[in-house]
Amino acid sequence: MSSEEGKPVLEREYVIPLADAYRAPRKKRAKVAVRILREFVARHVKADLVKISDSVNKIIWSRSIEKPPRRIHVLVKVFEEEGVEVEKVRVAHVDLPKASEEAS
């Protein structure tokens, strides 16, 4: 789904808490975070089909399966008959500079 196929009927920004994924076993947390994201969007926009963009998926899996982000800012687009698309806006955590960057 993309904007070329049709204009979205509704666009909303959400900050989705993914901290509950940390209740799952370490080797399942990113999978649980994706499920939490999908359920949150389906509940808030009353949709059956939720498609998560590659960029959001990469953000969730960026620190491996064990440490997904605690929350994520996303842009949710609802299309007439195609379903819902979730795109990345920004991530709420701050990346710390690496040791080599601090020395210079």
C-alpha cells in the first residue's frame, strides 16, 4: 500500500508504549512488540488489516530480538478499503554517542 494507490481517509500520530514486551521471555520480545503495535493500531482505528512498514519493523528489530524500544512514535494512515498502514515518525529513545566520538 502506498499513497499512489489512493489518499488516506485518516492520518494520526501515536506514541505507542511497547514496554509490556519486556514481560515476555528475552528471545521473544521483538515479536511481542510487533504484536502489541498491531493490536494497538487495530484497537484505536477499528481496523481488521494492519500493515507495518519496513522502517517501523527495522526500528523494532534494530537492537535485536532481546531489546526492542520502550515506545515508538508512528504515523498511522487509514485507507478506504485497503486497511491501515503504519509508518515511522521517530523513536522516543536517544542514542548515546559511542566512546570513539566522545574522545574527539
